[in-house]
Amino acid sequence: MDFTVNLISGDYTLPLIEKLFSNSQKISDMDDIYFAIAALVDTGRISGAFHMMRGLFGIAGTEWPQEIIQLEKSEELQDAFVSEFIFDFYDVIEDKRLETEEEEIPV
């Protein structure tokens, strides 16, 4: 099941961040979101992290995916999904950071 959770996170995290980033254009904003969700996870507040993620989908103007709704039925699946989500979120932010740095370097 972890593989499925990983795929679901991979399918939705990048498009979500792309939409959020296109609204903000500030990596520091994405860092703040990441650290807020990670802090909830680190303190065992998985339900709070899930609610925050649902809010991010709403802010991005994206429907909360049915595949993620199905994960809400199990605390274990929620925990696995949130962990995958923040891992993917961090990777995407780092990729954005590298892209931004490359754009700033004169050729």
C-alpha cells in the first residue's frame, strides 16, 4: 500500500505546488508551507497536516482528489501519505530553488 500512497502523492504534489508557486512566485512562501506541514507531522498532528493540505488544494483552486479522500479512512494511510507529501513537496521546492538560481546566473 505504501507504493500506492507514493504514487498518489507523486501524482498530486507537483501540480499542486506548480499552481501555488505560480500564484506566489516566492520560494520562501513554499518553504513556510513546507515547514508548517512538517511541524504538524513531527508533533504527531497528522489530521492537522491533512486539513492544511486540503486547504492548499482549495487555495490552488483544485478539487481535493478522490484518491486522497480514500486515504482519510485510515490513520496509517494518512500518516504514510502526509510523509510522502512532505518528502515530495521538499523535492519540488529544491528543484524550484535550483531553477531560480540557474535563471539568475548570467551566461
